[in-house]
Amino acid sequence: MPVIGFGVYQISDHAQCELSVYDALKAGYRLIDTAAAYMNEEAVGKAIKRSGIPREEIFITTKLWIQDAGFENTKKAFEKSLERLQVDYLDLYLIHQPFGDVYGSWREMEELYQEGKIRAIGVSNFQQDRLMDLILNNKVTPAVNQVETHPFCQQIENHEFLKNNNIQIESWGPFAEGKNNLFTNEVLTAISTKYNKSVAQVTLRWLIQRGVVIIPKSVNNNRIIENFNVFDFELTTKDMEAIKSLDKVQSAFIDHRDPETVKLLNNVKFDI
């Protein structure tokens, strides 16, 4: 699994999504992260085909939405995702939210994994208790947990838990969508000036040095290229500690343990 990939959340315009993924692949990205709920799997599939890059060189992730949870529903949703992506296997398939019949879904995903139709299975947005329960009551341990991870929500304790259970942490929202004025933050801008890098590059480099897989998103080709160019410098321990001080130890977006959040997400339906 590449340490850096390209995310397509909120790129709803299909032409724009296809071009952005194509540009990302040209820039060197080899991990593409989408989801059925993003409604752009078809555009991602077209971009991959258009790139001419051999399928085995690209790591494709997509996700199962709540409305398709359950043993039988999961297989149907998986096959629809394959069709839209124009591929015959996935590198990683994730349960998008920890709600609905996640156990039925996981059993079907285990079968698809055993059949070789998915190279790895995992989850997204799972808290430690839900994840441990899933591990204890199933055969296959999730390979990945994709969770909100950025300078203001660093997931330090959760990251340690995941490492102890051989689960890779993957960040969604690495820039916190600009919340808390991330791009003008004094700590981050000072470090970016020191290395002659952008705040975005410093943030991504900080995550990589922590062992976090990242999937930054942009529809601007210059930023797509910039976000990928984070391997020619290394943050010092002092820099890492300075960024660590920004942690607010809470989500900048949503609380998955809030009953109102559970209601809200369960009521979100997509034409997928």
C-alpha cells in the first residue's frame, strides 16, 4: 500500500474527477481512494483506463455505504463498484461507517477476500471498542482503519492502539479542510518557511513521518503535484513536537459516538 494516495471525496463533477485522477496518476500517485457514496467511481475508473498504467501498479480503494450493509447486500454493492471502476478486483475495500449490519458485511468481505477478489479488507471511522469487537468475533483482522487525522485531531492514542493490533492507520481530511485556519497557522507557516515548503507539504510530511497513510485531494494540478513532492525533506524531532502541540484531541467535523450523528448518517441514502 503506497504511503501517499489521491482522494476524490467531494469531487462530484465527473469530468473534473476524471481529469484530477488522471493528473494524479501522471504525477506519480499510485493509490486512488474513492467510495460508492462519493458517486464518482465511474469517473475514477475512466481515468485509470485512460492513464494506460497497468492495473497491477495501481492500488484502488473504495468503500461500502451503510444502506448496502449486510451479507447479501455487500456482495451486490461490491460487484456494482467493480463495474463502475471497470476492474475485476479491489486492492482495499472498506466499511465506510461503523453502523448498520457491519458483521454481515464483514463476513461477505471475508469471503471475497478469501476468493482473491479483494486483496485487503478494512474499515473507516471505527472507534477502538467497535474495532476490537469486530476483531474478536471474526476471522480476518481489518488491515486498515481510515479515520480523521490532521494537526488538530492527531489520533495519537488511537494510532498506538491500531499499531498494537497490526492495523494501518490512514488519514482522511489531512488538511482538516482548512478548518482552524490550518494554512495560516503560525506553527505550520514557520516550519514551512524553514524548509521552503508549503504548509500542505509540511502537514503531509508530518503525517508520513508518523507512519500515517495519506490521501490528499485537490482539483488543481499544481497542488496535486506539490502534494506528492514531500520526499525530499525531513522534519526534525523539534518540528514534529511543535506540530504535536496543535492537537485539540477532538474531531473538527463529526462525533461518531453522538446518537444524532448515528441517526443522521443512517438516514443518508445514495442512488448507488
